[in-house]
Amino acid sequence: MYLLQCHKTVSIEALATLMPYPIKFESRRRNIQRFLNLESLKIETLWFPLIEIILKEKFKPEHPLKLAIDRTQWRDRNLSRAC
């Protein structure tokens, strides 16, 4: 996870290259793939609940909130809101 946070746009191969473990590149790549496929890291089980908590803390429920998630690489902004 540390590598993902430090390097925002990466491929599995790039992460495997950056891993400081004394194992073969292909083993590192397979380990990353298995890690990213864990059920606990799925968007529905991890990220959606986190976003929900953040939104509930930042915005009042009596005001309608429209949320758009942009998955492109548009600078450092990938979440916008319209009130």
C-alpha cells in the first residue's frame, strides 16, 4: 500500500520493480496481483464505506449532494461535487 500511495499512477510491473524484496520479478508481480485481488480491498468493502464516512462528516444531510467521480488523470483532482 505504501508504494501505491507514493506512486499514484503505476502499473503492476512498475510496483514489482519498486518492491524491495529479494525475490524474482515475476514472483513480486504475482504477489501484487494476489494482494490487489483480496476481498478486503474491493471498492465495495473498503473504499465506498470510507467515502461514505468522509461525506457524512463533511456535508449536512439536509442539503442535496451530487457527486461525480472522474477516473481519468486530471491533475490531482478526481472527485468533484455540485451543490
